[in-house]
Amino acid sequence: MTGNGLHWFRKDLRLHDNPSLRQLVEESSTFRGIFFLEASDVVLNKSSSNRWQFLLQCLTNLDKSLQKFGSRLFVVKGQPSNVLPKLIKKWNITNLSFQYDSDPFAVERDGAIRRQAVVAGVKLIVKPSHSLYDLKR
């Protein structure tokens, strides 16, 4: 266990049954969780008030769960490709994990994040976990 880990929560707002997070914790001395609220979602209010309330409750519960392990959930406003490189540098992140997402938008976004991580010398841990089968197989 060496280095500082950062897990990017997206569709997987849970600690159990999260293979990317599990490997990150095993390979890191410290870890943080992060969730992005993208500005377009906030400004355009694309979701109903009930959905926002549910999301806020899930994020609050996730933060409480992470606190039991000496960590926290950081909720950040902005685009991941703009914010993650700054946080990686600021927090001296050596390991970054997130779940694989097969949506076309996510594949493009994650490709940019992967390239930034390589440039920064950050180890990536990406595993499927929100579908019954690994879609790549």
C-alpha cells in the first residue's frame, strides 16, 4: 500500500460491490472520493426536485460511509477533465479509480481522463461494475 488514491464516483454511489474502489483502497495508503456536479446540470436543472433530493441523500450517505474509513466525499462543481488534473496535483494522487462506462459520451470523456492520468504518471484502476456482464467481453 503506497500512494494517495482518488475514486471518482459516478453511477456507483456505493462502497460495497465496487471492484475499482476495492483495488484502490488495497493499493493506496490514503484515499478520497469525489463526485462531480457538472455546471450544465446545475444551471439547466435537468432533473426534477425529487431526483435532486434523492441524489443529495445518496451523496450524504456515501460521505457518512466514507467517514467510517477515515475519508470523505468531495462534491465538486465543474467538468472532470478541467478539475481532476488540478486535484491530482494538489492532493499528490498516485492512483485514480472509477467504474467503466460504455456510454459513448463516457467513453470519450474517460479517454481524455486516461490521457491526462498517463501524462501525470497516475495509475488507473478501471473496472466494470454497473452491468451484469463485462461489455468489452
